Amino acid sequence: MQPSISRNVSWLVLLLALVALVSPAWAASDDAQRAGQIRAMTQNLYIGAEVLSIAQAPGLCELMAAADAAVEQVLANDFSQRAETLARLIAAENPEVVGLQEVFQVILSDPQTLTPFYFDDYLGMLLAALSAEGANYYAAQTRMSTPITVPADSDDDCDPLGPSLAAADYFGTIVDRDVIICREDVACAGGAAANFQFNASADTPGGPIVIERGWVSTVATVKGREYRIVNTHLEVSGNASFRIVQSLQALEFGATLDFLSADGRPQVVLGDFNSDDAPGPVDCGGFQPCFSGYEVMVAAGFADAWLAQGRNAGDGFTCCQDADLRNAESAHSERIDQVWARAAVDHFGRPEVRGVRARVLGAEQDDRSHPDGLWPSDHAGVSADLVLRTRK
């Protein structure tokens, strides 16, 4: 019996040796197929005023008055103050990536010399405020719209019977940007950005105004895994004309996401989609086919992080506070700011998107700014923890 026992022991030793030899390879293979984790956030910064009245002005005097009123509102909604509040909210969440919309530059210039005498850079102000909180982020990729410049009349001396640009006391210029910022320890590269082919426009007494929107993207490496991060801001849905533009932008965006998916990376999409999960057809005044941005994302196979939490998600409203940001209670009644996720095309195992935990930020009384008590933005932010299957 002794020789038999020796042979069994020998085989056991050999088996253990083989297991020891191949275990690192098995472990590496299992690790490569394991789901990755990322925390992503979206936040619309809000320019600080409702500027649609400028595009709707019936005459030059009305346009210049509306422009001045908008500028006064932007200044009263002091972004330097709001940036400090937003920075505290972002720093507390500590997301790896943040998609920002309405990251404006606001420039006021002398009407005679066109020399700027006032300049606000929302991106620089927010990054500085984040740094002051001990949270260092950098701009990984930016999309910029064509500047919009309008004359403004601050002393009401424009004559409606003979309107003239001579009554302009200054020119106001705004530049809209969508930006992805990444935490300093996260490598973000391989960026891309574009404006949409279809945008809302208006012919005004001061000349045509085009509201350019688009998307911006980067590849973020988090804990050794790569994610395609995409950020967008679709047109509003206030009337049928705007809804048509949103539908066209959403369809173009969906095609872009499919094109970007060819790199095989899981996708995390952030943005202000100006549409929610409310059921029912989109009324585009007879224009067909017409889809909301939300519908396009669902049809493209993305998971809405807020709903992916399950039954206890809550309403998740993110929009909108009053234009002056001073309403006593939060006025949010729509969920139009969203975080979406789609696993890699050749991901390993199921579920594709799981372990989701999402939060609405900036909608509590304690989130208001000091000293003026401003809401940090007219939109709340949304932060989501995601577990995503990566490539095999």
C-alpha cells in the first residue's frame, strides 16, 4: 500500500505546482474581465440669466434693453460666488470625471473701441474654486460655440422712432462651452468635440443669432480601465420648433455615440438633455419622425443611471430654479439632467451596468451660496457611481 500512497502524494505535489504556475495567468484573466467602477457627474453651470428675450425682441431698442437686462441679471447672479458653492459640492463627491454645460465666457466691451472692460471665465473660476477646496481638476476637452455679440443700452436713450446702434452703451459677448474636467489623478486623453449640424437660430434687429450646441468627449483611465466619456447639451423643448431641433441633434448625437463605440470602450454619457422619461409622443407640430433626446438614448441601448438604481430612486428632479436664483424653496420639477451608461460592445458577463448609486446635488437649502443665498445653478447636478463591464 505504501507505494500507492507515495504515487498519490507525488501527483498531488505536481498538481499543486501546476496550479501555482498557472494561477497568476488565471488571476490576470479574471481581473481583466472584472467590472470596472467609475463615479461621474453632470452639472449645468447656468449663464445667470434667461437670454431668450434678446432673440425675441421685436425691434432694436427692445433688443438693446433686453441685452442690458440680461447682463444685469448675470452680474447679480455672481458666478464667482456660485462657483465656490459648486466647488464644495463637486469636492464632496470627488468624481473622477465631470461633464459641464453652459461654461460661459462673458465679455463686455466699449462700443467705440471694442476694448473689453469686463471678462468672466466660468471654467477658470470653477477650477480655481475647486483647487481652493483641495480638489484639483483639469479641463480634458472643450467644445466652443461661435461668440454671440449684441449691443446693450443701459441708460434707455434709444429712440423707438429712430433706433440706432449709436444708443448702445456697450457690447455684450457670450461664448458657450461644454467641458469635461477630470480629477488630477485620472488620465484623460483621446479627446474629440463638434458642434451639431442643426441648431436653433433667430433673425433679430441686431443681426442673426445662432445658438450652437454640440458634444465633447475624452477617454478616462480609472483604476486601470478605460471609459469613453461624452458630454452634451441638447436644445430646449419649449415649443415645436425647438423640439424639432432637439430631435435632430439627438439623432445626430446617437449616431456619433455609435461611431465612437467602435473603439470597444464602455461609454458614460453626461449632459443636459432637456427631456425626461415622461411617456407620450413628442409634439413637433407635424414634423416626423420626432424624438426627444431621452428617447434616442433609450433606443441606443443606454441605461439611465437614475432609474437603474431601482424602486427607491425618487423623483430626481434637476430643473429649474427661478432666473434670479433667489426662490425660497427649490422649484425643480423636471429630471432633464442625466447620467447614462452603455457597456463595451464585447463586454464580459452580465449585467452590463450594475451597482448604480445616483444623487442629485445642489437642491438643498444648505447648498445655497454665501452671502447672497443664491442657488448654485438653475439646474441641479447629478452624480452616479457605476459598475460597468469592460472588454474581454
